[in-house]
Amino acid sequence: MTIYNLYIFDRHGTMLYYAEWNRVKQSGITRDEESKLMYGSLYSIKSFVSKISPLDTREGFLYYKTDKYALHYFETASGLKFVINTDCSSTGVKDLLQQLYAKVFVEYTVKNPIWTPGTPINSALFKSKLDEFIKQSPIYGLKNV
């Protein structure tokens, strides 16, 4: 199983953080353009799911899967959006994203007195704790391609 990359957006669509681990193919556009494309896609998918769903779902959109990768989505009550791309065989990603929020984001960003909400996360401590958290997860790894 493999984790490729992670995006963290605030409720206004500002990319607060981006990280990648085992990403092989690059998008060919700037990181800023890529983040806007990702956020716009999420906005559209969430809208589509809420309008088309035959049931009244509480969680709405959680993930989609292609033949090459899976995109997993977690949104907090305050509107923070966590997006992680993995290989198709990864399981337990919803729990991983919830733990990432509680154990890494809250501890090393929200509780950081010098971080201002809505601004990019530049903390070296957050980066190292996130990297450690991801690499210790059961779904982190190098996929045989």
C-alpha cells in the first residue's frame, strides 16, 4: 500500500499545506494551479454528491477510486479539508485522516501560538511530525510498479 500526497485546505479553499511521499508522476502545472484544480474538483464533487444522492447522507463525499489511485477526503466541522491520494488497495484511510487531524494538525498547528488560521503552515515541527505519522502508518509504503 502507498501514500502519494496530501493537501490541507481551509474552509475558503486556501491551501494550508502540501506534502508528497511516493508520488511518481508530476502534474506538469504549478503547485498553486494544482491546488486550485484540486479544490475546484472537490467543490464540484461534493455538490454533485449532495444533489444526486438518493439518500440523505451525513458524510457525503468520502473518496473516489480510479484504476491507478484513490483520493480520500475528510472535512472537519470547522471546514478544514484533508485530501490524501493513495494506491487503490489502501484501507482505513478515513481513520488515518481523522487521526492525522487530531494528533498532528491540532497538536502542532492549532496549538501553535505563532500560526494564524488561514495562512500556510510553515512549521518545521509540524512537517517532521506529519512525516513521522505518515511513515509509521500501516498504509505508507513503496508500491512495486
